[in-house]
Amino acid sequence: MEFVSPIVTNLIIFVLAIYVGYHVVWTVTPALHTPLMAVTNAISAIVIVGAMLAAALTETPLGKTIGVLAVALAAVNVFGGFLVTRRMLEMFKKKERKAAPKTEGGNAS
């Protein structure tokens, strides 16, 4: 006989994950945001695999629909994360200086 419903247990784990995730992300220094985004993309890729497994193993149409939705949302998260990471890395590239304009004909008299 279980004293706590599995739904309550899962809800508690979900809330604790949100709490820990919030504190982990907001205490990261700005220099580490790009590596953090790369790790987040890797985790989201694992979420896609889990969502595909969940969608494939369910038997009800509602379960399959929610699984497909989970795959789609995780895919958007991965691709959006890669776009943000690329833009952040472009901010650190050195910009080329424009060459000084050359005057034609040498000296102006």
C-alpha cells in the first residue's frame, strides 16, 4: 500500500527541478553562458530521444499526440538553442577594420 500517490511524487520532483534549475542558471557568470547553452542543447537532444520513445510506447491516441508534441517542442528548443549559441559566438569574433580610402592622383595642388 502506497502512502503517497505517484502523481504527487512526480509533481514534487518537477517543482524541485524547476527550483534547482532556476538557481543554477541565474548564478552562472556571463562568460559561461555559451557553454551552458551548448550543454542545454545536448540535454534537449536527449529529451527528444525520450519523447520519441514515450510516443512510440503509448497505446492511446492522446498519448501519441502528447508524445509527438513533446518531440516537436524539444526540436524547437534544440534548433533555437543552436541559433542563440551561434549568435552569441559571433559577438566574440574580431571585426575587420575598414581600410582608409586612397586618394587618386597623389597630391592635391
